[in-house]
Amino acid sequence: MIDNDDPEPRKPEPPDPGDCCGGGCVRCVFDVYEDAMERYLAALAAWQARHPDTQVSK
């Protein structure tokens, strides 16, 4: 059973290919997404450690 006070982290939505302007920005939307995915995966691993008997949503 999932604790409502500790919900499973939500996976970030990837940017659409058209979201990138192609201008070589220092912080491209794809860089921001990659950082968000790293934070998500760390949060998910911590959440799974707290809820070892719970299946992860896909």
C-alpha cells in the first residue's frame, strides 16, 4: 500500500523536438530535461528504498 504522505516521484515530461531552438544555448531544454531525469531517478531510488514492496509505475 502506498503512503499518501510519500507519493511516488513523477517522471518529467521530455521536451518536444521543436522546443529546442537549435541556437546552441548554454542551457538547452534537453540539458534541463536531462538534469530533471537525474533528480527523478535519484528520488525514485530513494522512494523505492522506503517502499520495497511497491511496484513502480511505468
